[in-house]
Amino acid sequence: MKNIILNSTISNYILLILKIILSLMLVRIMFLGISNEEYGFWALLWSVFGYSLLLDFGFGTAVQKATSESQAKNNWKSFNETISTIFFSYIFLSFIILIVTVLLAQNLEKIFVFSSADTIEYYKTTFYIFGIGSALLFPFGFFKEVLRGLQKITLRNNIDIVFLILNFVLLSLCISYGYSLIYMAAIAIVIQFLTNVFMAIYVFKNIPSLKISFSFFKKKRVYELMSFSIFAYIVMFSNVIIFRTDQLVISMFSTVALVGVYQIVSRVSELFRQFSTQIHDILGPLSASLFVTNKHDALQNTLLHTNKIVGFISTLLFIPTFLYIDKLLYFWLEIESIEVVYTAMILLVSMYVLVFFRSSSVQVLLMCERHKELTVVAILEAIMNLVLSIYLVQKYSIIGVALGTLIPNIFFAIIYNIPVSCKFSKISVFYYLKEVVFKTIILGCIVYGVFYIFTSSSINSILDLLIYGLLCVSCFTILYYIFMNEIDKKEIKKLLINKIKTI
């Protein structure tokens, strides 16, 4: 089990590092290569059609859970019914995306503010291509979740890597040669189509008995799946809802141009989240497998140890990112606005709270029949976020929207996630704070303070930023290891030795 976790996590980090590098390069190419309004509209496209994920209704998580459980019990007949039911449900839902695409495109200029009426048809055409393509792709997105449920994370990542590189090359060439957003939208859709095709091929290779047929479609199974998936979808996509809503609030109560700026600083915090939580990719299917086989002690220990690992990684990355965020934005995109920097800092703090104190417990509890209570929390948080964002954006612009995300996040971490995860792991809150939080936070503050005093005015280039960032990460890692208990030290040494032997 530990080898699966380690190999999957390493594979995730390889993919993520590549994503970060290509994403930073592509954002710079786009930000400097097209107009602010075009970039804002491109960001808005992803924001609007990001809501198509909500039509998933949690079926993706249900696929992942069903795959893990079917593999553990070796029951693939029921799995075929589940997959077929979900696939044909997706086809129906894709028609909703088509209808919404047409309605929004026809009223684009009435919903969003554009600088010139001459560009409306151009943006409408781009919107149609992106929307229709998203609708056609929608039914085939579940293959990725099947691979995840099979714990074939490395295989899935290898496919993603190939098409990630291809996407970067084609979009960069598109911008370099002056092609419009219309061509960029078409490229994005084709790349995703090819990704889905290759995911499907390997799913059928790994599950030879898999059959997708309308004869397996069961209306009753839809209701059975919805009894879990509707709750899972609200929980898992609550942060997506919040992020997409933030961008819509800005576009409606401020300007479309600021959407692009907010999307950029949000991307920094999103990359931080991704880099901090790669272990979660295997945590969900592993939790489902342990729960269905009644290995509750292993499940409780898994949650506690995962909290430790995620706490260490998130703090490790948060210190240099928060400390040097102003330098990062300047060297990356020549952004000097103090308003943008403050927004980025607030969103980073919010994401740190989400990752360290909330994310692991959500992954485990969701797979252990605690989805209903998680749903209540997700709904309340989304409502608080929307209300606060609408109120604060009118007073503090995009800083207000960021605060509208931070405040509910901290509130629910304190009153729900921390006490509930402690109860689930059968430990006291004080024990959790002592074992997981206090040491990590104290050591983090020490490293932050030292580097703030001695390096904050010494960074004059991107090379300086990289050097001091690596030094900061190294110092925290060394300190953390020094104060680690002997049992954890021996466990780390054992895992590293085993990994080296397999290379």
C-alpha cells in the first residue's frame, strides 16, 4: 500500500511540475501576446464552462468509488451497469450544455461588458466552438476517474503528459503566428478529445470485461447512484463553485478585464493547492477500498498520517510563495499593483487553510458514508462566500472577493473539519494540534521570520528568487526532520531505501 501511495504521488509531482512550468510559460505568452480583453474572455470561457463540471452531479466520484469497490470485491457485472448508466446519463446532460451554450452566446453582450460592439461576433463564434466542443466531450470524461479508481495513477499521468506538451506547443504557435481565439478554442477541444480516447483505450485493456451498452442502463441505478453522487458532487466541487462564482461576481459588479487579473493570482494559489495535495489522488480510492473491506484502523491511521504529510508539504511551499509573492508576480508578468499583490496573499492564506486543515478529512470522510454532513457544510460555505464577495467587491474591488473566500474557509475549518477529523481518527483535538499543527506552524514561522529579515530586500532577479526559495524550502525541511520523532524518521528511511532499490 505504501509503495502504491509513493509511486502515485511521485508520478503526480512529475506531471504537476511539468504543468506548472508549461502553465507559467503559456500564461506569460498569452498575457503578453493577446489583448487584455481577449485574455479576460479566454479566462471567462474556462470559468463559464467550468460550470459544466457541475452537471457531473458527482458521478465522476461515484465512478472512482465504484471502480475501487468492484476491484476489491472482484464484482464487474454490477460495475458494467454503473458505468453504462452514468455514460448515457452524461449524454443526456451534454444536451443541456448545448442549450446553455446557444442561449449564452445569443445574449453575450447583454450579460458581459465588452469594450467595443465590433468584437461581439468574434467572441460569439469563439464561445460557440468552445461550448459545443465541451458538450461533445462531456460524456467521455469518466475514463480518467476509472483509471484513478483502479489506482493506475502513473498510467493516467503518462497520457496527460503527452497531450499537455502537445497543447502547449500548439497554443504557443497559435499566438506566435497571430491566430485568433477561435483557433485556440478549437485546439483546446481537439487535445482533450485525444486525451479521452487514449484514456478509454487503456481502461478497456485493464478491465477486459468492461462493456458499455444501453441494455445495461438502469433507471433505478440512476437513483441509487444519485443517493451518493449528488452529495459528493456538492462537496468535491464546492471550491470550484466558489472560484467560478468569484470570477462571475467580478465580471458583473466590476469589469471583465479584472477577471483576467484575478484568474492569474488565483492560479498561483491553485498551483499551490495542487502541489500540496498530490497524495490525495490516491487517498480517495484507497479510503473507499479500506472502508468497503472493513479495515477501519488502517483507515484512521491513514487519515492522521496524511494530515501530517499534507501539513508539512503545504507549509514547506507556503513559506517561500507567500514571502516572495510580490517578486514572483513582477518577474513573471511585470505586475506591480499593490491591490493585486494583496489579493494574491489573501488567496494564498485561504488555500493554505483549506489544504492543511480541511482537504484530507474531506477526501476520507466522503468515501466513508459521511457525504451528507459534508454537503451541508459545502452549501453553507458557498452561500457565505457569495454573499460576502458581492458585498465586499463593491467596497474593496478584487481584494473584497478574496476576503469573501478566506473568511468562510477559516470559519468552517475551526467549527467542523478539525473536530470531526479528530473524532474520526479517535484522537483529541489537543493531540492533533500537538502532533500535526504546532510543530509545523512554529517551525514555519521561524523560517519565514529569518528569511523575511535577511532576504526580502536582496532579490533583484528571477535567479535570486529561485535561490532564496530553494534555501527557504531546504531550511524548513532540515528543521522539520530534526524535530521529527524517531518512528517517523525510521519510516522515511525505510521508504527511501526501498524506492532506491526499485530504481
